[in-house]
Amino acid sequence: MIALSALFEAVFILRLFGYSFLQEFKLASDVRMFLSLCVFLGLTAATLAFVGAYFQWRGFTRLGGFSNVGASVLALFNVIVPFVYNFEVYQIFAVGTVLGVCLLAVGVELASSVLGERWRGPLLASREVAVVAVLSAVYATLIIVLKVPSPTGGYTHIGDLVVFAAALLFGYKVGGLVGVVGSVAADFYVGYERWFVSVLAHGLEGLIPGLAKGKSLVVQAVACVVGGFLMATTYFIINVFIKGYPAAIISYMRDLFVQAGISIVVGLAVVKAVRSAVPQLR
């Protein structure tokens, strides 16, 4: 509901400018920033809500509550964004977002009263912190060095192999953080203005494959494909609203089959080689 409300707001603004998805958009930079930020916040809030539901289902009600609070904060902040950019707020957007936040609050309360609470130790061990720092730096460096500008905007690279390798070798926490920290650092360096989209796109790209740590090669490959698909799809959804469908679909094919596809193949080969050289990581 929160994600759909944000999408409705973006569609509403595009219609005010007289655009349809079947044409190329020529929008001012502030309009592009607003549309991408609005859609990003809606999708990220929805993702955190799903993560919170997963934690609650597993019995970690406190972690689930934190995740849902984060989702609620982002969703409510999203309602303020149109006012910041002096755009009109679509009624469905405001009502749907507030109603979604209310449903999240009800879900947290019900889960807390029904499920038992469990709490684990630190989110990251000291070794994991060191690994995240090193691999994030490697990831950012590969993006900066190997990036190829795209005619539809942005750039293409195969640095995502580091994200897949980190996830399969060290788990979903390390994989997700490497995806976020490394990509955002590279975006800052090259001056990519919509860096916040990388938080969700590459965070999911590292999180999902990390769940397959220790599984068979087939399961790991499938998890990497899902992670790459979510990364490319996240950018695609944003691009539809700031570029139009024709340019967005070209970028989508590039991200999905070139950036993610090559990175998965090379990443799996790197993981196999590292495990052979360092048996402790098996």
C-alpha cells in the first residue's frame, strides 16, 4: 500500500506535466530528483515492512519492530517531500501512506503480544566489520575504474561481482552492507545525484544471495540471479518515472544481462577459487 501510494503520486505529477510512459521524458533536474526520491522512499519503506514481517515471523519481534519503525518514518517523510519541492500531494498518496503506517503499527502490536521475543548479539562481529570495510573499498574502486557511461544515463560496470562474492562467502549481512557502502561511495565519487537509489538496489543485491551462504552451487546461482534481478528492477522502476519507458527498458536490459549477468558468472568463479585457496571459508 505504501509503495503503490508513492507510485500513484509519481504518476500524478507526470500527468501534470503532460507526459505518458510511452515517450521520452525531458524533465528539469529538480523534477527528476523529486520523482526518484518519492518512488525510492515508497519502495524502501515497503521493503523494510517486508523485512520486519520476516523478523516477526521468526520470533525476533524487537528487530521486526525496529524495521517497521524505519519503514513508517520513511513513509511519513515521503508525504512531506512534495511540499519540499512545491508539488501538489495526490489525495490517494497521503491517505494510502498514512493507512499503511497504521497497519504496520497494528501488525507490530499484534506480533509483540502473540510471539515470544528473542534477541541476538551484535549485528556484526569485528571480523565482519573489517571485511565490509575492505570489500566495500574494493567494490567502489572497481566501479570507478571499470565503469562505462551509458547513452541512456548512468553507467555500467561489473563491480557487482564483489557484492555477490561477499554475500556467498560471508553471509547476507556482509553482502548487503558491501552493496550499500561500496555503491554509495562510488556514486559520491563520480557525482551520481541519485545515489540513494543504490542503497536499495545494491543492498538487496547483496542481501538475497547472502541467504544462500553454504548452500549448493545451484541454490547460490539462483539466489544471485534473484539479487541481480531485484537490483536491475529497482533501477528500472525509478527510470520509468524519470526517463520514460523506452529509455528505461534499454537501461533495464543493460543492468540485467550485462552488469548483473557477467558479475554473477565471474562472482561465482571467484567464490569457488577463494574457497579452494582458503578452506576455512567453506
